Amino acid sequence: MTHVFSDFHDGELTGIVLGSETATVFLRQATGGEYTLTLAGVEVLHMEDFRQGNIISMVEVVTAQAPYEHSGLERLFEPPHPSAAEPYHSEHAKIIEQQSARIAAGEVSMVVIVPSYGANLIAICRDIAFAPYKLSVT
């Protein structure tokens, strides 16, 4: 099942807090609503290009189905250099296939935040929680 959180198109990724096996991602809708997306049991997470004004194109969670071919899964597992011997490329392909199978089986979920501008995030984790967030100022 792929779940797209369409309410976040043109919203912002405003922050991320990493723990030893958790990540809490702070999201703001274009309408101003604030939410947290908490990833528990994080196995691998890759985020690049975080900057001021991280505009979201799409927030997507994939579980219990194979990730689509261009989901970015390969970014989580650095491929060998193109000139590396064939066994290294074969082993890398096996790792991608194994992770894809785990996602398809529902053992783990893949979270993808595709930007219009800025932060690009992909992660594999065991559990996901989504909740409204209200910043308390004291």
C-alpha cells in the first residue's frame, strides 16, 4: 500500500530530530497546520539538501507493496564505483532486491519526502506515527 499525504503539497519540511533509532520530521501544510511524522525503528535514513524553505512536493509511505522503480531506494545503499568488479555490483543489486522484498512483505516501510525545493528524504523504518503538533512557547 502506498499512502500519499497530499495535504502537504506546497507545505514545508521545517525540521528533523534524530535519535538512536528514531527520527521526528516536522511538517507544515501550506494552510499552516503543523504535524510530526515520527519514524521508529529507523534502519537507514538519507536526507540531502536541507535548507531554509524546504517546499514539499509529496510525502509518501510505501508498505506491503514493492516500491516503484524510481523511488530512490538505491540512494540508501551506496552503489559501488562503476569501475568496481562485477561481484560488487551484483551484491549491491541483491541488497536493493532484499530491501524491496522486505517493504513489499510489510516487514518495514519506506518513507519518501520529495521536494519541490530543498530537503529530499528517504528512510526505511519499522513504525510510523503521524500527529498534529503545537509548538509551546514558555
